[in-house]
Amino acid sequence: MTMADSDLTQEDTSLILRLAGSAACSLESAPGDDDNWVESAGGLPNYICEVATGVMRSGKSKGQSIAIAISRIKRWAAGGEDVKADTRARAIKALAQWEALKARNKANRVSTIRL
């Protein structure tokens, strides 16, 4: 039986892979969607992606979900909303990864423009 023959949804498959540790979190693009700079740079940090996936379940778009997730993670990293220490630590790590991703992308854009 192949994956195409199974009754698993894409969400089921993503969850199984994530729980098995064999795949990073991914916000699946709809067919025909253009990749954005985040996807081109290797994707969102896993924790941000997980939060954004939860937000998307409420009906928000991919872009809105990412923005909301980053906003929440910034608050959690600062100790807001009475989050537990482990949540704050994960948020701090994800925020550092996000800032590094943005910095690399900015450096790549600058070097491309100068060429």
C-alpha cells in the first residue's frame, strides 16, 4: 500500500512525520503558490511553524498565521502571558532563529543587488 492508497489526510501525514522526528514542520503551500523568501531560505523555525499551523486551523491565511505566530512568540520570549519557563525558552530560541533567518536573507539581498 502506498501513501496515495491510504486514507490519511495531508495533516495526518504531517503529524505522523513530525512525531516520528523525520520531518520539520511545514506550512503546505497551495498548488500554484509562489515560494516566499522564508521558504526559499529553508523554512520557518520549527516552533514558529507549529504555532502558525495552529493559527491556520482557525481559518487565517498562511501569511496572517505566520505574523500572528511571530507576534505571540515575541510576547512569550519576553515572559508575557504568564508562560512557563520551558515555553519561554522555546520562544527565545525560535525568535533567535527567526532573527538569524531574516539577517541572512537581508545579507543575501544586499550582495545580490551589488553584483
